[in-house]
Amino acid sequence: MVEVNVVKKLIVISGIVVMAYLALNLIVSPQADAPVAASASAQATQAENGFRIGAADDRVAVFRDGELYLKTETLLSSLPKSDRIRLEEGISVSSVKELKELLQDYCS
């Protein structure tokens, strides 16, 4: 009986890992790596309508078009104070590449 419970737990954990992987792949799809427009107004529109990294429920989170898009497992309280302040204010992201890099910095 114990072995069956262990196998069930491993299957559930594997499912969670796969879902997290798929969610991150949605964020970093190859089409999203298109070059950023050169004009200031195009960049402002992208920042307003694109991704922002911030805080939700004391965790590092990604917002898209002002809506919660992804909440990570990284607690704000585990980060240095300067990072917590930046995240609480919100960080505009100008490209998917920058989003990936920032998530890697804050969540690893």
C-alpha cells in the first residue's frame, strides 16, 4: 500500500512540473521574440499592454495587459529589500527575452 501512495504522489508532482513547464513555454513562444519597434510610442504601447513583473500574494508574479498571468513560487520575503521594492512598484518588460531573464534572476 505504501508503494502505491508514493507512486501516486510522484505522478501528481510530475504533472505539476509539466504544467509549470508548459506555462513558461506559453510566455516564451518563438513568435514573441519579434524585434521591438523603434519608436517611443510603440515601446510605450508595448510596456502598457505587455508584460510586467510584480508582486501578488507575497510572490513574484507576471502580469499581462494588467491581469495576473503567472504567479511563481518565489516568496518576496526571500529576496533582498531592493528587489522587493522594485517588484512591489512593478517592472515593465520590453521583450520576452527580458521577461525570461528577469524571471530567472528573481526565481532561481
